[in-house]
Amino acid sequence: MRRETRNTARSGHVPTSRRAGTTAPPPPPPPLPAVDLKKANPNFPILVREAEGVEPRLVARYDRGVEKAVSVAGLSRDQVGAELEKLVAAGGK
């Protein structure tokens, strides 16, 4: 079986990635703050779950089955950190 090759210069065929009006794929997103948190505190038991369409929240589980949850929707990275510090401080009481 003979395979034909096409000369793009003569055929007028332009690969999709080189057509006018196309753009390069977007750059990858920056690392998640939670991943930084996990790296900075390797012995701290933390679980990070990514999900779409779910309200972002922090959940802390303390001794004797006590659990507290805080919504972090619309908060900045620093504000989320402050909420986390509050939850950690509440665990020591």
C-alpha cells in the first residue's frame, strides 16, 4: 500500500494551529493555595478537594466529634488564611 504525502505549500492546506484567528492555549493555572498550605505543613492533617459548582468552605474537626464549617466564598487568599487561623485557634480551646 502506497502512502501519499501532501505538500502544504502547493495544496494550500494550513494546519489548524497556524490558521489566522487562532490563539495559543491558555497558560496553566497558578498552584492552589491549599497545595502551598499542605507543603508548608506536611504533618498537619489536611484534606484538599477540588469540585465545581460547590460552595468553597473550610471544615475543621476537633476532639469528641465537634465539627465547624466556615464559608470562604468570595474571600481573598489572605482572608481564607485568617479564617483558617481562627479555626485552628478554636481547636485549642
